[in-house]
Amino acid sequence: MPELPEVETVRQGLAQWVTGRRIASVQVRHPRAVRRHVPGAAHFADVLAGRTVTGVRRRGKYLWLPLDSGDAMIGHLGMSGQLLLQPLDAADELHLRVRFRFADDGPELRFVDQRTFGGLSVSEGGAELPAEIAHIARDPMDDAFSDAGFVAALRRRRTEVKRALLDQTLISGVGNIYADEALWRAKLHGARPTDALTAPAVTRLLGHVRDVLGEAIQQGGTSFDDLYVDVNGESGYFDRSLNVYGREGAPCRRCGTPIRREAFMNRSSYSCPRCQPRPRVAPRG
DNA sequence: CCTCATTCCTGCGGGC
DNA sequence: TGCCCGCAGGAATGAG
């Protein structure tokens, strides 16, 4: 499940392999992969052909490839998206959605996506920051991220702290896995009401978010299965470092209490019952 | 404006 | 054995 560290790993690989290359042709093999490109699949392919990729940038879980035209191709991996560099003669993947060939006849770029939650689109004039993702907050690895602004904004919310961490308009790049890991490190239950947290507590939580994201980037991200790999098809290793996510019943690495799993927002939350007790009062109580 | 439930999608694995 | 259902979940969308 690609979150910031996985997307950053992909970004680094793409930057190495596609920067400076001119796109020769684009083949859209599944229209759903470009559903966010309103003018349609044919236009998507036409507007990219002949353009040179000038870099690879990221905000939160979104990637974009600025082009020499001043436009940008936006990409989101969703749940199961992959951007792979492959030899021209490599067999098509079962879930190959979009293929890019380059003028240099070198390795081609493929967008492969089993569940099709991800997608690609072209942003007109979006090279610097695509308008389509301008509503996404800066992520905590961005030099321009404002710690004080985040702390204040989170405390103004009337919601639960895990919901706030997952809100990409407040802080981007954090998904279910890293939210649980950061909350465990901060010894906070995800249901804690944001407006009752002190500023120092939120500052500490942010520090843990940044730490866990940074450590995961160093490990090449988290891979549970073949659904997340880098541009060369390699898995990351951070799953070995997870303290709570996916560890229901296993002993907490701080206190030995079995990790619990709770339903949350149609998914699962993992936490330590002892280190992260549920809040005593309801959020609206 | 703010918050939150719903929806999209496919493959896997548990249970019967 | 084979079928069905739940689960995985990021983010757009619309309801309230």
C-alpha cells in the first residue's frame, strides 16, 4: 500500500531513469487508468507524445513529471499501482494499464495496477505544481512544511487524531500503516480527540511521523506482497521494522501486551492496549 | 465551511 | 472441492 516512503522510493527511481528522455508514444490499455484525464485517453496519449520529461516531483502520495511543454503528467499509485521500467521485449504484465515508449529506444515505462484505484492524467501548465493537486497539503518531508501551522490546524479540528493524520489536506503522505506506527511511537490512541491534545503532544506526534517516514524511506518502503515494488520490481524492507501494523496478537515491543486490532473507517487500526489506552471521553462528549 | 460515510476495484484467504 | 463473503484501503464525492 503505497504511502509517502513507497512513493518517494518510486520517485527516486523514476528520476534516475526517465529524466531528460523524450516520450515517443503512449499506449493506454485500460481507460480507467486515465479516468481523471477529462479530455480522454486519446488526448492523454497525444499531448504526451514528443514531450521531454524534465524531472520527477512528489507531494504526499502524488507524483508528477514536469514536461518541457510546461505541462505535467500526474500519477497516483492508489492501492496497487506500480511504475516500472522494463526492457522493450519484456512480456506484458497481467494488469498493464499504460505503456510509454521513448525516442531513445531505451527501457519503457509501464503503469501496472491491479485494483485500478490509481491513475495518470496530464495537468495543463502544471509543471511547477499541478492545480489538480493544489489542495493536497505539503508533506512533512517538505522543507516548506510548517510544523507550527500543522500543530495549530490539527488542534482546531474537531475529530479524532488518526482521522486527522489521514486527512491529506492537513498533512499529506501518511496512510493507515504509518499513522498506526507514529501513534504507537507517540503512545496515543487514534481515537483521541484532536482538540484535547496539547501543542507539545502534537509536536511530539509530528516528530514521530517524520521519523517513521524517514526510516521507511531509508529501507525502500514497506512491501507486504508483490503489490508494492520500486521501478525495478524490488521490494522494500520496512515491514520488518513495523511495531504494530499487521501484528494483532503479537507482543508489544515496549511492554509485551498483545497488540489489538480495531475496526476504523472501514479498515483496521492496530495499537497496544496498554501503551495506547482508549480515551476516556467520547470526542463529542 | 466542516465532518464523515460511501464508493470505486480486484485477488486472496477463511469458513462452510 | 468450490463458492461466497469479508478484507485490503486512498481519495473523490456528496450528504448533512
